[in-house]
Amino acid sequence: MAEKLIQYYKYIREVAGYEGKIDLATSTKIPSTKAAMAPDSDENITLFKEAIHKITGKDAPEY
């Protein structure tokens, strides 16, 4: 459960730092503390990938 969402948070922290993490939480409305409990549904994964692309200008990695 939520393994991919947690990986996206780790990725954004490495690439965009703390500000990127805040932007990801704001964009997805799923803070890192709740990402561990949220399902790795197709909808959530798409939401995170789109937010990461918006924040970094790069495609999100596949996990």
C-alpha cells in the first residue's frame, strides 16, 4: 500500500528539495504523512506524475 506514492515523495525531495515536497503536497492534496496510507491507485499515481512534471518540468520516474 502506497509504496509508489512514498517513492514519488522521496524523488521530489531529491530533485526539488523541501519546496518541491510542499508543492507536491499542495498539488496532489495528499501530504507525505497521508501518502503512506493512501492507495497506489492509477488515479493517485497519475495525479502524482502530473504534479511532478509540473514542478520539475521532467517526467516522473516509473516505480
